[in-house]
Amino acid sequence: MTPITQRLSSIRKLDRKTTAQILRVSAHMLSLYALALLLFDYSRNNLGADPVREILLRTGEPALVLLILSLAVTPLTLLFGWKQLHPLRRIFGLYAFLYVALHLLTFIWLDYGLNLAYILDGILEQNFVLVGFAAFVLLLPLAITSNKWSQRKLGKKWKTLHKLVYIIIMLALIHFWWLVKNVYYMPFLYSAMVTVLLLLRWQPVKQKALRFQRWYRSR
Amino acid sequence: MLIKKRTGIEIPSSEITPQHLYLSRRQFMAGAAMATTAGLLAACGAGGSPEEANTAPVNSGNGGTAVSATTDELGDPLNTYDEITNYNNYYEFNTTKDGPARLAKDFPTAPWQVEVGGMVKNPKTYAMEDLLKFDQEERIYRLRCVEAWSMVIPWVGFPLAKLLNEVEPTADAKYVRFETIYDPDNMPGQRGRMFPWPYVEGLTVEEAMQDLTILSTGLYGETLLPQNGAPIRLVVPWKYGFKSIKAIVKIELVDYMPTSLWMESAPTEYGFYANVNPEVNHPRWSQATERRIGELGRRPTLLFNGYAEQVAHLYPDPKYDTNLKPRGS
């Protein structure tokens, strides 16, 4: 290798590192945006006449969006070969858990006032809450095992365990469908996105996606 | 506007808590949310009883202070003018809570006419001016939304019975059918095809003649704002809020059970009677508790929204509803 190509490759390497760094920081900022805005509006007393509902909506929807984003990473890698995106799965997934936890905390604390009888009625008598709660419970082990140590420790089982995310996203969508009052634009939109992201994981479609990637990279 | 002061249930003014004892619950909310964990727990535990909030005067927001009492007959504080005029379900404008206040700003409410007809002896089209000639009274009512939130609102209006007595329903009239204006130019929500506009609601003649049932033209002593159903709307406090149809242009006495907009668009979820009942769940959510706007925590929902004494006799079976199933059945 000539000195000049050596230098070029080291620049490219540095560049890759910087890209990864930029991607990571952007993912954190994107994930925290909704929470920052919520806190800002709260501090300005700008959450409207029913702040509890507002906080519920503004922790619930970001949770769903972040779950979808974490599910979007693999298909994007498949389509465009952007391997640098891979670490974002964990970042988005963990932030999704953060928002779900805040959502649940708002429900049991601000909405139901930590009144156990009301909370039990609220969960057991309302299917949409039951489904949402189930999603939280399933998300819990994924959040706990979202680290290199667990990944090593669990080996192959880790991958199987994290397939739970497909059940979780379904529960989250059902939760949304069941709670809206006859105006279904948003649940439809999110369901359509998830459908596309899941389809891209299905072998026949996956093959086509890989062919697309080869074409895309060879341009 | 000359207003006779009257609440749903008469209480001597001596029993009404002085105004200065009540705190704006918005302030309370902000305070509580910033308090320590222990403080918050205490504030939430009881599901928001009024004693928690006894330190500062009522702040009814911009305007709207002409009320005779600061609580309903159960001792729960009125919601602020600001809350009542900025948190609305009014799908004719849009489906958000704060949208109607914004989008209804220029909604034309004058001139306005209400056509009263059908099975009556004296059909008549009333100009708004004629309707304001009925003695306008203050009625402090709880409003319980089917979405499980509630408010206490000092309405101004007159009993529907007075209007019906003037037009004299015939013996064959069994139901009253109400219709909202169809005005897609000024109601952006009506341009969508999501719902079979215009909004329709109905009551039995007995329900319509009940003294609690009013046509409202104002609140907090002020003329009704468009987002609250101006210039004239129905208020039926023992039924879920959606029964209290807004911006009425037509009242018709009929011999069939009217199909309301919600019965038509979601027949498995909304029935004709729609009486507030903690024992009868909405098919998808519980009606056992409710969140009073401005409070943290929840309070138990009362049968007939706390008006059982006045209306229970109309319903021999308290689980009365055509479509909503009692819980556990």
C-alpha cells in the first residue's frame, strides 16, 4: 500500500467513527425531543385543561414511534446496506421503554392517584389498558437484557428473547386502535408502517430487498 | 342578561363554602406536581376531594365570574371558565380538545332560528330573541363525558319543558329529535365523511319534560361561546355529555326513537339512553371512575351522574340502555 492510500483509508476509518458518533448523538436527541418538549410545556403551564390526558398521550405516542423506529433499522440496513444504523436499535428500544414506563407511571399515579382498587378496575375492565400493560410487561425483560453482558451470557437465547418485540408492537397497535373514538387515521398510519417493516423481514420480500440493495450499492 | 339563580338541588347559601376558600385547581395541580413524593401521594390518594384545595380564591379565568355559588350541590368546586371554554368535544370543528375553541372563533351564531315542529299543536320557528325571552336561570350541573372525564359547569338557560309546553306535543308524540346546524363552510369537521352529519340526538318526551333538562344559552353569566354550543344547546346532566347536542336548529316531536349520530356511526358502542352508570361499561373502557378536569386522581362515577333522586323513576331498570352491556354480563 502506498502512503497516500494508507492515509486515505485511515481517514475513511475516522470518518466511519465520526458517522457512528453523529448517528448515536442524533438518535439520543431525537428520542429525547418529545420528553423535552413535554417538560417545556409543563413548565410553561401549557398542557391545557387536562394535563393528565396530555401527558398520557405525549408519552404513549413517542413510545410507539420509537418502537417503530427500532424496528425500522433492520429493514433499512437490508435495503440500503447502512450497517452503521445497527446500534440505533438498542437506543430507540431503550427510549421506547423509558416512554412506556413514564406512560404507565402517569396512568397509575397522576390519573388513578395510586388508588389500587381504581387501578385494578382500570386495567382489568378496560381491554385496551390490559393490552398496553401486557406490552409493558413483555418489554421489561428486553430492557433489562439490553446490554453486552446479557447478550454474551444469553448467547443464542438472547435473539429468541428479543423476538418478543414483534408481539409487543402488535399489542401496542391494538392498544391504540382500541382507545380511539371512531377516528382511526393515526392507528391506521402506524399499523401500515409496521406492516411494511414486518413484510420486509419475510423471506420472499427480503430476497427482493437484498436485490434492491445490490442495485442501490452498484449505482 | 337577567338570570334567576338556581342549582340542580336547592341548598341554602349559608352552606356554600365562601369563595376565598377555594383554590384554582390548576394552581393546585401545578403545586402538587412539583411537591415532594409524600405530598403528591397525599394529594392523589383520595381521588381529589375538595378539602385538599383550600387556600386561594377561585380563578375563573378570563371573564365569567357572575355565579351564585362556587360549588355544585355536592360541594365540588366549579370548573374555571377557562377550562370550560378551552376543553371541548365538538367534532363539527375537529376531534381535539383544544381545537374547537380555536376553530369556532368566527362561527356565525346570529341570526339564528330554531324550528320546533313535528307532532305538536303549535309548530313555530323561534328566532334566538324569542328564546331568550324565556326566564334564563342559572343551573350548576356536573357534566360527565362518556370518555370518563367530568366538569362542574354553571349553565344559564331555561327548562326545555317551557318551550315544549308552548308548542304542545300531541298525544302521539313519544320522542323529541334534535338536530345541529349543518354548516360545512363554517364547521371544518363537517367536511369530512367520517360521520353522518348533521349531529342528531334524541330524548323521550318524559326525559325532555324533566325539570333538569334545559336549553342553555350561556355559562358563568356570559353568553355561550361557539365552542360550547352557541347560540343554544341542550344540557341533560344525568346522561353522557354527547347527548347534550350543540348549536340546535331543529327540534321535532316524533313517534319513533330517533337514531342519534353516535348510534348510527358506532351502534355497538352507543345507545339511545346513554344514562351515566358506573355499572355499565363502555364496551372498550370502564365507566366506574372519572377524572374531574383540574384534579389529579379519580373519583367514583355516580349513578345518573348524581341525579338519581330526580330521574331514577324514569327508568324502572337502572341498567336501562339498549346497547351498552352491564359489566360482568
